[in-house]
Amino acid sequence: MNWIDADTEAPLTLRINGAPHSLRIDTRVTLLDVLREHLGLTGSKKGCDHGQCGACTVLVNGRRINSCLSLAMMHGDDEITTIEGIGAPGSLHPLQSAFIDADGFQCGYCTPGQICSALGMLQEAAAGWPSHASEQLEGEQPLDTAEIRERMSGNLCRCAAYPRIVEAIATYAATLAEPPA
Ligand code: FES
Ligand code: FES
């Protein structure tokens, strides 16, 4: 059979931000394009479409991925979280508030990806995953500036707001380490 003539559409139900979305899509479409073009969830941004900028970062079962590199059809059994599911005007996630307080963005294009990526990164560090900057390979990974920069190095910011981004993430991470009041 000539693949060009094949029926490339298939039904798919994606669970995004806690809600199911049933679609019929081209099986070759990326998760990023489904989010943006089919579901109107435009918080996830397309920067490079090649896995190099991190603007499209979303959480899949709590882990960060570049949604431009992942076919939507792979995620029928997954729990997907986009920036729209993390916070909204009037009910911001504390990390979003930390970005505002630290002035951690300029144009804001990279920010949804930065925030999704940071939330995934913090879970990785909490689980004891080392990074290239880690001085130890096991145990708790302290999140100093070098660690945060290294762990967030997959998320580019064309406005070069990096110092403020790191500050925002560090401020939020410190609140996680505080004992409950
Ligand atoms: Fe996905 Fe750049 S748009 S990594
Ligand atoms: Fe403009 Fe990061 S704030 S690209």
C-alpha cells in the first residue's frame, strides 16, 4: 500500500489538565500541535519545533518533556499538564508568582515552558536525580545556582532573563524546603 494514500487519521482521547479530550487526528501530529492547533491550549509555545529551546515543555505523568518531539498518539494513557493546568490569572501557582516577584521574564514567550520545566526539574532533584553539575551522584541534591542553571539549561530565553529566572526558581524551591507552619 502506498503510505501517501493510507488513512492517517485515528481517534484519540487525551487527558489534559484533568479533563478528557476526544479527537480524531492525523497520527503524525505532535503533542504540541494538538495542544495548540486542535485544543486551543496556546500556553505551550513553539519556539524551534526541534527539541532545542524548551518553549513547548509540558508535564507528562509529572515528568517534563518537549511536546514538539512527541507524537500525540503516544499519550493516550497519560496525564498531561500544560501551563493552563498549573495556574491562571487570579489563581496563580506559587512558582508563577515567584516569576512575577523576581521579574523573571520580559516578552514571556519562554515562560510557560520555563515554569513547566522547573516543576519537573524540582521533582527530579527531590527524587535524588543528579545533574551534570552535581557534586554527588546519590542522595539529596541541593539546589544551588549552578544546579538550577544546569538543570534548566534545556530552556532557552531569547530575552536572556536567566538570572531572574534562576532567582524565581530558587525562591520557590526554598519554600518547598520550609517546614510547614
Ligand atoms: Fe519544542 Fe523548541 S519548540 S523544544
Ligand atoms: Fe522573552 Fe524568555 S522572556 S524569551
